[in-house]
Amino acid sequence: PSADTCLIAIMGDYFHYDSMASVTPQHRNQLDSDVRYKQMTEAGINALTHCIDLALGKFKTIRVILEKGNHDPIGILWLQSLISRLYKDNPRVTTDESPAHFHYYQFGATLIGTHHGDGKAAKFAELPDIMAHDCADIWSSTRHRYWWTGHVHNKKIEDKRTCQIESLRVLAPGDSYSSSQGYRARRDLQAIVFHREFGERWRYNVTPEMLA
């Protein structure tokens, strides 16, 4: 639906690998790829700018948050800088270029925190305190607080005393490694609609079958 503001939030692992070697940077797990890093990055840039341009046709202001994942901790940094430069002359688009592992966005009485979801700090039990510490200046001025994470690709929601925490699915298909480990999570992306005063109102789920 029509709205003033659009937040485009990528929960990490936007790029499947982070160098000319198609492995995860930290644990060196082998990944499916066609080993053409440039082709993958061009597809990623085109997809994201297409998304932003579509949003510009409908919303007044666009905010872009790109979380670094365990698959692309370097790639997401240059993507942040690139998107910021591509839209530097458009005051309607802003990109969060912070290299931090946690990002935040306030919309009226709503506070949204984003994080890829890997590491000890990403445990659901830790996230409320991290938000309260990092956002002490706006914590008391918001009534609806949400965490969004990725990483495990499974849908999971927990209501804590001070915020709701959610692990989101992904749209992309699994590779041979995830298939061999038995991962079979459903695939989708979501458009979540927030009211400036009342918080989350509606959700729209999009699946690969709908896109086809």
C-alpha cells in the first residue's frame, strides 16, 4: 500500500561468497557457484538498484540497510558505499553505511533493529539488552520494538518483555551444502507495513512461485 517511507532491509549473505574462491570466509565451507565473482556482484547490484528504483516510484523516502553476513562480510561493505554513491544526488534515498554488526531504524513509535543472526551476540536472549544499550536515547520514546535477523533461514518469532524478535526466511534456493544438511525451510520475502503510532499492521508474503 501507499506510504511515505520505505525501509529496504537485507539481512545478510546477500552475496553467496566473498572472493574468487567460492567458500565461506571464516570456516572455508565449499559453496555452489559458477566461480565468476563479477557476474554475481553485477546481478546483486542490478537487483538492489532495481528494487530501490521501484520503491522510488511509490514512496517518498527510501532507507537502505545492508547487513553483513558470514558469507559476505567484505562484499557488503563495498555494496553499502556503492549504493550510497549511486544515489548521492537523490535526497529521497539514504543508505546506512555504518560497518557495525547491528543497525537501527526509528519510525514514529517503532524501533527496528537488524542483525544477520550469527555469533553469540545474536542469540534471541541477548538482543533486547543490546538494543536497550545501543539505543538508550530513543528506547523510552518508542513503544513497539522489533528485531529482524537472518542466517538460519528459518521462520521463528519470540515475544520478549521489551521487543519482538524474528528470524526471517530467504527467497534464494539452497545449495548442495544446505541440501545435504537436510535444510528444507520455505522460501519467501516479506513486505511488512507499519503504522507510525501503532506499530506493525499487515504483512505481504511473496514466494518464488508467485514471482514465476
